[in-house]
Amino acid sequence: MPVLPLIDLMILIAWASLVSAFVQKGLRLALASNFTVLGLTPYDFVLCSGVSLLLALALAARVWVKAHEPKVIHTLHRAGHGAQPVETLPDFPDPRPPERRAASGRS
């Protein structure tokens, strides 16, 4: 499933929420009456807009990282970092006995 239409939909929802918040706030100020649309105040619409924009940004970031991942892996491999194992805990000794460490190919 393509993600870009979903990102566009989230941005459209965000802008629609902002427009409805401004319209509702303008009507509140002009008519001097407190009314809500489906129980939502202008503040709720602004929060909905912010959440929608943040989700769209997160989706766009995921797509960008996923698209550039092969290039980064290729660059690391060319630099000589691809064949070396990554040691996650350098101060922690290997709990395996030495004969088992030699059999696994790692020292």
C-alpha cells in the first residue's frame, strides 16, 4: 500500500481541522455564544490538527529513511564497516567458554 496518499490525507485533515477551528472561533466571537460542533471546541480542532501533522511527518520520515537505507548500507560497506561485528556491550565479558567462542567464528 502506498504511503504518500495517506500522508496527503493526514495533511488535508490537519488543514480542514485548522479551518474549522478558525471558523468556529470567529463565529464564537461574532455571535457571542458558546456552541460546539459535535462537542468539539476550537481548541480540540487545533489539537487534532497538530496530531495529524505530527503523524504525517512521522510517516514521511519513515518513508525517507526506508528509501535511503540501501545507500547508507552501501556506503558503510565500502568504508569497511560492513564485515565487522558490532559489539554492543564492550565492557561485558563473553560468558561462553573459550572453546565455544572459537567454534562460532568470533573471538
